[in-house]
Amino acid sequence: MGNTQKKGPGHGEGGGPHSQPGTPGHKRSHGNNTANSKEVQGKSPAVNGTLPAGKSQDEPQGSGTAGASCNLDAPCGALPLPLARLKNEGNLLFKNGQFGDALEKYTQAIDGCLEAGIDSPEDLCVLYSNRAACYLKDGNSTDCIQDCTRALELRPFSLKPLLRRAMAYETLERYRKAYVDYKTVLQIDVSVQAAHDSVHRITKMLIEQDGPDWREKLPEIPMVPLSAQQHRKDEPSAEVLEARAARAQQEKTRKAEARFTLLKQEGNDLVKSGQFQGAADKYSECLAIKPNECVIYTNRALCYLKLEGFTEAKQDCDSALQIEPNNKKAFYRRALAHKGLKDYLSASTDLQEVLQLDPNVQEAEQELETVTNLLRESLLANSQG
């Protein structure tokens, strides 16, 4: 499964996430930890084990409800009271923005669980996920990913570890793995707007990074079992469906534009190397995506001229002139096609159009002189015949 792979010990900023058994957690620098260690302005010190606490979207799991008192001695699942208190202290410190100190508390609680052999995957999953949130706030994406992966090994398809791991992957510019985790989050709960926004953002980056075949380079996206999916009974509103359709259309347009640009560049490169048939094929693919691009018709007409496909070149120039009636290249290349088809009178007419649009096109002047001579010779030959 994509979200339960084992990873070796992380080597993120400030060392690994484990402390030695029996120690009060690993001591390490946490960026602006000095500031974090101070009481947040407006908060009162804990009195008798309680302190008013608010609820934010980033706060750790199991941290109580908004507006409730944070009872440091409140029970936490199957955790013994000393370990439950460590977790509650960590939650309180996290809410106060003291992420480094919260990390220490979660580490002590995790180590205590492991030393005591406590068999409670759900509680350990929450502790690892909460410590991952601290790592993420601290800018240590590597250890965040490691803790999220441990949490997911204990409880596959847990929403918060998946979302935090996705954010850490994105921070490390590991966009393929981030994309897979965000998509997995949306299988669990389609209402997570942050995951929707991230998927759209990362999709654009992956197209730029991996080209039009970016999906083929993704790791496998796991199938979330029905038992792990949330909000399955909620029917999306008309506004949500309309927004999804609009996003899908935008995504389709972005993909088409990216592929068009790639094919056009490939065609141009083939022209420069003299591979005109290959270039013509690339331009044909471009026109299948955007059939009203004048420059693609004139580019393909050039290829057909080089391949002596004069009829096809003329047709492409006709199409270009329907889109841009004063396109000099289209008139000039159609004149060359007429010349190849021995229709010297039409060639002369198109060259005169070019010179009316721009009298300084020397190639048109030279071709007009050549075509005029060929027309004269043709008329003379016909009269003698």
C-alpha cells in the first residue's frame, strides 16, 4: 500500500525523532524555539492543571473541543495517567505555539508506550501524528514524513497523518508522493478543500516537471476501503458539482495547452534538423488539439513544400488565410505551392499580395521575377504548340 511503506530512521534537521529509553526526550534546536517557549500573550499560566484552550485547524489530534478547559489529567484512550498527562501537556503546548516543547512531550509519551509495551495502536498513531505536526511546524519535513508513516502503519488511512505527510512531501518538492497522499485523503473525505487545492496546484507542477505523460510516472494510488471513507452519504450541492465541473474543464484545458506547446516545440526542432515529415506529423497533432492556430498551418505548409507535397501545402495556406486573411507567410508559401504545381499565374498573384502587405520582402520580389519568367516561358511554349 502506498501509505504504509516502512522508512528508515529520518535524518531531518536537528536529528532523529527518538530519544533513548529512560531519557526525557531528545533535546534539539527548534528554529525559533526561544520565542515558542514563552507564554503566548493573553494566555494565563496553568493553574491546578487546567488552562483555557482554543481550537485551531492545525492543532493535534485528541486535543479536546473548542472553548473547553484543557484538563491535563484527562484520560486519553488506553494510555496510563502519566502518559495521558504527557500527551495533554503536548496538546496544550502546541496550541500555545510552543512546538519544540510539545514535541518533547509527545516523544516522552511515545517512548513510555514503547517501554511499557502498551498495545494501543490508536493511541500510538495519534501520538506519532501529533509529533509529526510539530516537526511540520518546525520545518523538519523528513522526520514529519517518518512519523506520519509510522502512524499509518498503526492505523492505515488515518486522515491527519496522510494530510501532514502530503504537506511534508510537497515542502520537499517530492510532488509525485504528495499528489498520491492528497488523492488518498480525498478518497477518505472529499470535503477536505485543502487537499483539492493542493491537487490542482501540484498537477500543474507535475505537468511542467514530467510533461503530458506525468500520470504514468506516479506511484500507485491506493484504493481506500469503504469502511475508511467519510461523508459518503452527503450528496454534493449544485454549487459543488458546478465548481468541480469548472475545475475539471480548467484541468483539461491546462493539459491540452501543455501538450500543444510540447508538440509545437518538437515540430520546430524537427524542422531545424531537416526532418520535415516528422515535423509535419507533430504539427498535425497540434491541429487536433487547437484547429484554429494559423501559425501551425503555415509551419506545416513549409514542411509540405520541403517534401514537395504542393497540394497539401496550398490547402494549409488556404486554411491559414481563412483565419488570418493578411498573413504574409501564408501568401508567400501558397505562392511557392502554386509554383510547384506550375500554376504560375496564381503564384504571381500571391506574391503581389505579399509585396502589397510589405514591399520590403526581398524573397517575394525575387520569386516574383522568377515566376514571371516561368509564366512567360509557359505562355510562349503554349503558343508555339
